[in-house]
Amino acid sequence: MTYFRCRLTFLSRARFDPHMSGTQLLFRSQPVTSPPGFYFESLGADQQPEAEKKIRQSKLRTHLENRCLQNPGPFPAHMALISLEDLEGLDEENLDDDITDNTEPMVEEERLLSHWQAVASTHQVSVPAEMTGPIQEMTRNSQQREALPFSLISRQEKTGEVLYEERLYPAGTWASVTRGEDLYEQSISMAFMKLMRFICKENSAGRYLGMTVPVVSSIQVTKDGETFDKNVETAFFLPAEFQSSAPHSLDPDIRITHREPIRVIARTFYGTTTEQTVSWQIRLLWELLDLGDAVHRDRYMVAVYDNPASPRRRNEIWFIRRDL
């Protein structure tokens, strides 16, 4: 029998882990810049004719590539499990089937879903496979988002940098979801996925509705002034086309409501929106302001302009004026 040692160079480099028990080979990935491909080095001689050996090695390369990409196993991200029994049990028919059926490259939808799943895992959220369609639809239409209209009241700058703005947002129709997960970031992630499905055809109009930005989450602060209430409402302003005649949601958790005008003080920040990062932004803005009781101290809003998978998300913290 011929044994092979393989080095995986498909977006990553794989290594044999000597600490694995039994007959399992663990390929642990590391980022590399080398081009995709598999390279094998024979560790033992056999009596097969050279041509036959090359054919079988080629088939093994294809099989290993498919197994590494399609069967990650119960390990952390970017790890693939292959057993020695898998290789020993391969006959020519099995390998021919693999070449025929499993050599298609990962399609764009799968890559998008995998990317969203990786990002969501940092928020301890799982993105189910049924989100593939909405993710693809939202990505395809990402350049056609409507901006939530507002009137600029004032702007405070320092050395060319905008510290904060005061704005007036008009009355209008919103779609919203309230979630009460263990973590703030879980609540907004779960709510946003529901809103995505509503936008992408799970509505009485049966069509893609279009997207407005920002998506806004309303936060209640508990009596200690530091902790967020678990129930977080996440909402988006319906596109202009549907402001006068809003479609109904097929999900009973989504509410379509009319909201009165709101006057806010907004400060921009970038990155992820967790309870820790949002709390920090609230403290920063309080240090810049001297408003006394002119704004609410027990509730705030977080406005998000980019989808959760964007590497550098633009966000804003909103302080809410008590009156217009």
C-alpha cells in the first residue's frame, strides 16, 4: 500500500496533528498566500506502474479536496477531518463518483453564507441555511439602499472632525422586531435576520421590498445605569414606495407601526455593536454633552448602516431629545 503525506494549500495550509488519537488525521488550517492546490509526497514504494500510480494519486487529490471542503466535522472553523479508513476504503468506483459529483467549486451563495456564519459566530449566533436566499438578495441590492430622511438641526465639529449632529427624523411607517436573548448582540442579530426575510419576499406583496438605512435598535438601560434590558427592539423605516401602503409580514413577530417624529443627537463610530462597545460610546457622548435632562438617560438608539458581515461597519449612537 502507498501512504501519502499531504499539504493542503486551498486558501489555507493543513498540517498533520500528531496529538490526534486513533486513526484520524486532522488538517488544521493556517492563512497562506500561495496558490490553491494539493501536493503529495510518496512515503513508500509500491509495485504499481507509474502511469496507474499517477492516475490514482490524482483521484486521491480530488477526493481529499472535496472531503476537506465539504466535511469540516465537529471542530472549530477552518478544520477538516479525514480518517485513514476513508482512504483505505476507496475503490476506483468511489473515486470516479467523487470526481464526477463533487468537483464543483463552492458557489457564490455558499461563500456568502459561510462568511455570514463566521461573523455571526463571534456574536454566538447561528445563521441557518435558509438564510442563503435573503443574504444573496440583500448583497445583490446592497448599492440600492434608501437613506432614512432627516433634517439637520446643528453640527458640532472640532479640528475638522464631526463630534456629533442634532437631527430631526420625520414620522413614518416602520417594521420592527423585539428580541430578548441573553446577549444584546444576539438580540439584534436574530431580529435583523427576521427583518431580512420580511424584506426578501416573506411579505404580503410577495416581492423584494427594498432596504433603507440605518437599521435602528432601541435600548432600555436598567436602574443601575449600566446594564441593558434584554428586550431590544430592532427596526427599519419602510422604503418610500411602501410608506402609504405597507405590506403585511408573514412572520407574526414583525410589527408594522407608525412612529411619530424623533429628534436625536447622533455620534458616529465604527466596528462591531456589542453591549460593551455601545456602552462605551454612550459614555463618550455624555462626556461631550452638557444637556442635563434635555435627553433621555434610560433609553438610547443604535443606528447601523452596513450589514453585519461588513468588515468596518459604520454605526451611530443616538441620544433622544425629550421634546421636538
